[in-house]
Amino acid sequence: MATIEEFEKIDIRVGTIKEVSINKKARKPAYKLKIDFGEEIGIKTSSAQITRCYEEEELIGKQIVAVVNFPPRQIADVKSEVLVLGSDSKQGIILLRPTLEAENGDKIC
């Protein structure tokens, strides 16, 4: 079981998707995302397996929630700097998103 102290070490923030393209070399279908997390964190890249539920065009401008303090991972030819969060549902990964517009970089608590 995780403690509250362990949970508090995870830095989860709101960001806005600015660019989307196919991560062509990923083993499983995925998008390469450029996400704006505001002035403090800046724009970060992520590879996200969300192609079953989302088209590229509809993702531009959407706010998402992501872990921003995990070490980067190499996903095919993409350096994934943040982990975009979603639910693993029957229809595919469904993004976790704020229900109201938030500031890029806002912390999830």
C-alpha cells in the first residue's frame, strides 16, 4: 500500500496539447504529443497509446493531466518526458482531463 508521503512525491500537472503526430516506430499504435505545461515546466513531449479513442485533429487544444517528474523514457524514436494519464477502458485509453479549464502547469492535488 502506498503512503500519502509517497503520493505527494508525484508531480501531476495540467497541460494543453499543442501538436500531435503518429509515433511511427512505436510497437503499439501511439501519438507523439507536444504538451504545454506553462512557464515553470514548458513544453514537453510524450508518446501516448490513445489512438483507439482519439483522432489527431481533436486532440489539439485539449487539456490533459500528466506526471511530469518521472525520468524520461525512450519510446521508439520519441523521448517521452511526461506520462499522460488515462483510464484503461474497454474501448481504449480515455484521457483524464479537467472538467473546467485550468491554467497550464496547475498541480493536481
